[in-house]
Amino acid sequence: MNLNSLSVTGPRTDENLSIFLLRRADSFDGSRFIPLDGALEQKCVIVHETGNVGQLEIEDLSGALDLYLQASDVVKGGRQDRTRGVDFVLPEKSGRVPVPSFCVESGRWRSRASEDVHSFSSSKSYLASKKLRMAAK
């Protein structure tokens, strides 16, 4: 990165904290990324059950998009609904990548009557609570 392309703004100060913002002249193009719920709907990602509540495997099948996984996203299905403790990006055509996960339900370790134990779907209407996100971190 060329440091001459940066500009500094600020400081933004609150009590004893001051923040300076570094800005680049070029803009970020987010069109290369797809969020997990969109990728699940478009069937360009597979979330695999591993049999371990603390780990899932995620595979980005897309040939053109990197998968953005947000810590508060919940995947529904498998033996138990899960979430993750960190945000990260999974590159296109990643293959199966182990991903640490955390349960969002207590007491269930089997598929629901209408679900396949080996598959997951988006749970757009449900994000992990702040308390659960903090515990996961």
C-alpha cells in the first residue's frame, strides 16, 4: 500500500480515548462477497455436520464469490443449530474448511422431524443474542 494514498482525519475524542481515521482514496468494492444466508439460498455453500458440537465444516462452492461469515449468523439444522464466535471470509472454491462453532440450543443433539441431520439452512430471522456472542468470544 502506498502511504501517500492515505489521508488522516480526526482525532475523534471521548474522555481519554482519541481515534484517528485513515482513509484511502479508492473505494472498497463489496460485490465480490456474499453473506452466508444468501449463499445458502443460492446453494453455493454447504455447511457440513461433523458430529462435534464445537465444529462445523463449511464449503464455498461458488466460482466467483468469497463467502462472508458473520459471528452472529445462525445456521439451522444438523444435530443442533449453531453460530460462530468470529467474523471471517472463506475464499471461493475453498473445499471443506473446519469452522469453530457454538450451540444456540440446549438439550437437542438430533435432527428435527422435518430436517436432514447432515444439512443446514439459513436462519435469517434469528441472530445469536449479545449474551451468546460474548460467551462465544
